[in-house]
Amino acid sequence: MHQPLRELVQDVTRVIDRSSDEETIVAAVKSSMRKLVAANGWLPEEFTRCTGPSYSQHLLYCDPLERFSVVSFVWRPQQCTPVHDHTVWGVIGQLVGEEVSQSYDRLPSGKIVAHGPPEVLRKGEVTTVSPREIDIHVVRNASRDETAISIHTYGANIGRVNRNTYDLATGERTTFVSSYSNSVLPNIW
Ligand code: FE
């Protein structure tokens, strides 16, 4: 049942073992992520649920050396993130429903301005974030009545990384650590 996830974890471990080049790693992770989110039925039910008032971030796997992590994000209809960054590369694949992402640039003055139009991520589609390119965005579930689930792979133990939210009006930056929604560590192998 969990074979597609096991394959992604093995593929990402192999590429990170042989390369530290972000471009090489992200290209390989995107290819694995496309296969993962094209597959259905592999994500255990407990990782498809929203467990609190906010959207949930369920850790599915963390590399023992914290070189990458895999997380399922579960959004109730119209739930939305703050404007935030990641500080490490990330590859996002849409498993269920649709999400909308608006990217932003941070000007030297600290002002936050929209970068292009909003992007819709549909079932099976994959996108990326990177501190080397566009790393600031806001994401919401596009649907008024359906749950959305996306699978994220990041180049660190993302739940433990110091990163930032941004106030769109003032540009003020606030450090946060996202943590995970899990009450226990997953064992889905
Ligand atoms: Fe994000």
C-alpha cells in the first residue's frame, strides 16, 4: 500500500547520497513526486485528516541525517497559510483537490510585492520553492467544499527549521518553526 512513498524516499536518498547540487536533487525529486501524486490509495487515512483548527502538516518521513523530509499537508475548504518562506528547496505535488499559490518578491526595502499571477496546482501537478529563486508565497485550498491534500518534500527536517512569515502591509518579518501535527512519529513502512 505504501510502496509509492517508499520509492520516493529511496529515490531521494539515492540522489542526495551522490549529489549536493540543488538543481540535480530538485530535478530528481520532481520526477519522483510526479509518480507519487499520480498514484492513489497509498496515503494512510490518519495522514489525510485535518486534526486541528488549522490545516495539518503530517510528517511522513524524515531522513535520519535530516537532509530531507516528506510531509502531507491537509487543508479544509478555503484554509490559507500566512505569507511565508521555506529557506530550503521544496517540491510540492498535488494529491487531492486543488490549491492556489501566490508568490512574492521581497524588495531591498523589505517591501513584499506579488510575483506574477496566482498559480493553481491540480491533481498530479508538481511545483517547487527555493531560496535561490522564489521562496515566499501564500497557499490556500481553492475549493469551497472539498479537502485538498498536497505532498511536500523539503531539503531539511522542515518542522524544525527557523523560517519566516511576512506582513504584506508592512513587510515585517517574523521567525517561526512550523513543527508537525503528528502526535506520534509515523511508522508506515
Ligand atoms: Fe509554502
